[in-house]
Amino acid sequence: MNESLQGKDALVTGASRGAGKGIALELALAGCKVYITGRSRRGRSVTQYSDLTLDDTKKEIEREGGECEILECDHSQESEIRSVFKTIAQKENNLDILVNNVWAGYTDKNFQLDIETDNFTAKFWEQPLYRWDHMLQISLRSHFICSQEAAKLMIPNKAGLIVTTGFWDDDKYLRQVPYDLVKNAKARLAFGMAIDLLEYGITSVYVSMGWIRTEHLMRISPGGQLNDENYLNMDGYENTESTRYVGRAIVALASDPDLLKKTGKTLSTGELAKEYGFTDLDGLQPGRFTIPDKSEGLTQR
């Protein structure tokens, strides 16, 4: 534990697995007391591709000497989200870091994985409406509500960091319309909040993650063999990064005494690694992740 954030209180939403789990672990290792939210609990995972739960995240954090508390929450429900912050206010009367990481965009109307279906990248007129609802009505809406409540806890101290995670690649079109909209809307959400929060000394940023070796990616890799140790030897996966890489990026940001200078910006994990000098688990520094341009020569302006 480097304890650069000793005594800080952090909330990571959607921390049962994937990037959320990695972020929560890195914040805890840096000394934060970490609150984690989600729906998956021991014996009751909400996905069919991973049985990991909030309890597993908590267990791993505590095994490493960190402090973690679970606040079970269905982020599609406003009342449950606001209840999370009420609990934190009662326990801490403070919040230093919020990481908006909830994501329901890869699931169907029954919240079963649908990213592998043929219609995931369908034309906009062929897209099922539940995909819009999950991406914008759950994920983005949840970020907005969480940020409202976090701001109320941070403003009295005139300090704090709100991180919204997602992906950004220089105005490139991202796969399909609802997906493209939500990723761009997250960037604008972070930017707009930064304007409102600037006078209170609170930083809001959008952190663009790379291609992460999530449990899902490992499962669908050839033979299900992909892992954090062998990815460099697997064709096509050389540019992936661990779930912990973005966590280290957020720790580095939160530890920066000049953090407020970055408010409103969209920042990538690869660029932050170069700036702050941190590495991924294997000591390497994956660069900024980019995708092929699918806009076929069209420009927005």
C-alpha cells in the first residue's frame, strides 16, 4: 500500500468486476476507505459470464490490507442511489472521490449479455429500444444522480474529485448510435459539471479507458486462455490492459496537488501513465487506445 490517499473516502459504482473492481482495489491500496456498489452478491451474480460479486471485491481488498464497505444498489432505481449517499453521509459526513462506473450497456431487456449478438452493431433503425434505455436511462442517468449527491457532500469542503469512466477517441464514431451517444454524453457530462463545480474547488474529469482484459474479454478469447500474464503472446490482444491500469490512473489523478487544473478534461489512461509515471501490473505502459475510423470520411463540421 502506497497510502498516498490515506484517510480519503471514495465511492466506486459498479465494482463487482471489470474496471470497477480494479479501480476500487487500487484506491484501497492507496489508503482510501472504499465504498462499492452494484447488484451482484455472494451466490447471486447478475451476469451469466462471471460469478464475481461485490463480496469478492471486498475480500480481495481486505486481503491486501485495504478497507472496503459494500452498499448494494440497483442503479436503475433513483431511490436506491440516493440511499447510498445518505448512508455515506451518515457514516463519514464526507466524500473525497466518486468514480462513476456503472454500465448496463451490454445487456438485453432481461439484463443478460447481448454484446455478442448480431444486432449489437446494427443500424440505428434496427436497434432495440432497451439498448438505448440501458445505456442512457441507466448508466448515464445513474452518473448524473450520483454526481448530484456527491457534489452535495464535497461542496462544504471545497474539494473533491468526480471521475466518469468511458471511452473517447477524437470524435470517431463508436460502433452504433446509442453507444456513440452515451460515450460522448459522458464526456459532456464531466465537462458541464466541471464548469458548475469550479468555484467550489471540485474537479470533474472524463477518463477514457483502453481495451481492458475484463472477465468477458478473457472468456471470449481463443480457448478462453487470455489473462494478465500471457496477453502479449496472443495475437490481437497485445494492446489490452489490465483492470488495474485505470485504477492506477485515478489514484495518480487524486494524488495530484494541482488536480484542479485538469477539471473538465477528457484524459486517457495511456496518456496519464506517461505523465505520472505509473505502469500496468507487468511494468509496461500501454499507450492511448485508438480504434479504426468508421465514419467513412464524413466530418461533423
